[in-house]
Amino acid sequence: TSIKQTNDGGYIIGGYSDSNISGDKTEWCIGSGSDYWIVKIDSLGSILWQNTIGGGYLDRLESIQQTYDGGYILGGTSNSIAFGDKTENTLGGNDFWIVKTDVTGNILWQNTIGGMDGDELKSIQQTVDGGYILGGQSKSNISSDKIENSKGGYDYWLLKIDSLGNNLWQKTIGGIGNDYFTSLLITND
């Protein structure tokens, strides 16, 4: 669901897959649902490497970006238990799942962030301080990582994390009904 040009003129492609080894896919599906699937291609579209990253259940990659160190930040939604690549259990329902990789897609760190209900990450961007801004939607009340109650149904949920994935601040924005988040943009200031 995301593609970005990389510093070398190629591209990083990120999405999710429940395919096992077949066609161009070179790794088995990890759990019983979909996994993050990242593919690095050169400027002509030839596959350089790929990695399937997942836990026990459903993992959906929504956003990917090359980071200042040449690696990648992956952001999406997971309801997986600790299994396979996932090191933390779900906090309740769907959670934000952030994965930081090196330049060849190997996992450096990860963080599961959420409350006791549904939380779905839609966009992640690196900030000038080396941390990250996360945007998505949440219907969780105060629980686990969530420090503000839902205003009614899904609300926008914005979080700032540092360069190692630690929570710095968060903001819940919404009305009485469902409010669905789609994208974010870092401004010049």
C-alpha cells in the first residue's frame, strides 16, 4: 500500500501478503493471516531483496519510508500475538505496529502501541529530530498506551515517538461519530 523512491534511485515497496513461496515471493507466510511484505527494487524494477515480517495473526503494512540512516521505518496494524517476528502480544484488538529495519530489511527494533480496543495506523513519517510521527485512528479508551478516552467511535490518533520507538506524546482528535484518518504531512516548521 506504499511505495517510495530510495536514495539509490530504486524503490521500496511495502504492503501485506498472505502468499507463501510462489511467483516472486521467496518466503513463507509467518502466521495464519497476512504479514508485512517489503520488496526493494532497482530503478529498472528488478528485485534486489525482500522480507516477510509478521506475527501469529493479521499484520497489515500501511506506510513505509526510508530513514536518515538508509534503513526503513514500517508502520501498520497488527492483532498478532508474540510469534514469528513479533515480540509483543496484542494489547487488545488491533494495535499500531512499528518496525525499524536496516538498509537490507533486517529488523532492528519494533514497538506495539495501542489501547484495549481497535487502533489502526495509517501513516508514519520520520521527523527532523530522528524520531517519528504516527497517524491513525483509535476507538480505545484510556488503557495500555492510550492516555485519552475515545470521543465516540473511531478518532484520529496522533503519536510522536523517539528514534528507538519510545512514546513521547499523543493526541486524540474526533467527534461523536467515527473519524477515519488517512494521511499526514510534516510541514517546514
